[in-house]
Amino acid sequence: MNQSNRQNRFIFMQRRPKGFLGQIGAFVVGVTVLAVSFVFGAFILAAVFGFVLLLGLIAIVRAWWLRRQMSSGPGVSQSNSETRAHDVIDGDFTVIETQRSNRKND
């Protein structure tokens, strides 16, 4: 394809409409396409922001739930968290061996 054919191939896209009504029609179509594109883009942007907000909310609730589950583990009383840190574990034990065994690999 030579140089002149490439230039003439898309020349119809560069022409301005002839006549006043053609120019008004092209302007109305152009403004309509821009307005529809803007509205569609706004909806897509709102959907993306909503999805990110939902994911963030799920992550926050999940972290809160895990923190709550870890702080009230098995064997812990249902009192508030400040007294749980000072609880004493009490139990009975039996001495099995009174002398420490002598091992070479201690």
C-alpha cells in the first residue's frame, strides 16, 4: 500500500459535515456520546468503590471476629479482658522422679 492510499483511506473521518444542520446533528450526537460515556463511567466507578468498600468491611469484621475468638479461648472465664490477664492457673501435681537423670545430650 503506498503513501497516498493510506492517507485517503481514513479521510472520511476527517471531514466536517456540510451544512448547518449537519454540524448541529454531529454536535448533538457527540455530546450525547460523551454524556452516556460519563454516566456509564460513573456507574462503573461507583461499583468498583462499592466493591472495595465491601471487601474492606469484610476484612475489618473478620479481624474483629478472630480477635474476639482468640481472647475468649477454651478455659477462660467470661469476665472482662483486664482480669483475664491476671488469672492464676492452679492445679495438683505429682512428683514422678526426685533426681534429675544424667544424660549425655542435654
